[in-house]
Amino acid sequence: MSIEIKRIYDPVEAGDGKRILVDRLWPRGMTKERAALYCWMKDIAPSQALRVWFGHDPEKFDEFTRRYTEEIDTDLTKQKAASQLLEIGRSERLTLLYAARDTSINHALIIMNYLQKKLADGSQTG
């Protein structure tokens, strides 16, 4: 059981396991064939309002993390998506894909940390 994150524009690797896109919008210039997805879980992505507020501003990342984690914990659709990801992550390698340029401040990192904590705690979600 392993959960990783990766830019969708990075090359597909055999060790990626289940490749799941966690962005709300389809990545520019990416074809379905090149993406090689297991599935696209746009429901787990941050709300439009939160995404716009954050704007990939590094100074807002801690607050974005807090707000986004709260969204996952309180939004039933996001909880369901997180549960599905946990189910996969319990038995298979899972690679969460995102399009953001910044590899150190993005929502996929938050999802990965959230899921890893839940797996360590033995939780379902929330």
C-alpha cells in the first residue's frame, strides 16, 4: 500500500499503479491516451471558491491546507471520493495526478497526506 503524487505531464511509469487524476479541470494539452488514467476523480478537488482564493500563493498554503482538509471532512461528495481512494490505497499502489506546476504546494499533496494519515489511523474518512 503506497500513495504517491505526480504531475500528469511526467512520463507514465510501470510502478505508478492506479493513476488517478484529482484535478477539477482536464489538464491542457493532455490526451486521454497519454494520461493513461485508471479514473478521473474531479469530486475530490478543492471547491472553485477555495481554488481561486488560494491562487497557488505559497504564503496561503498552510491556510489552504486547513480549509481544504475541512472541505474533505465535511463535504459528502469529497468524503465519498476519499473513501474510494482509501479503498484502492489499502491494497494497491496509488498515484494521484495533478497539473499544477508547483510540486511542493498543491492540492494533490494535501490529499496524499490526508489519505496516508487515514490509512495509518485505520479510518475510513472524516
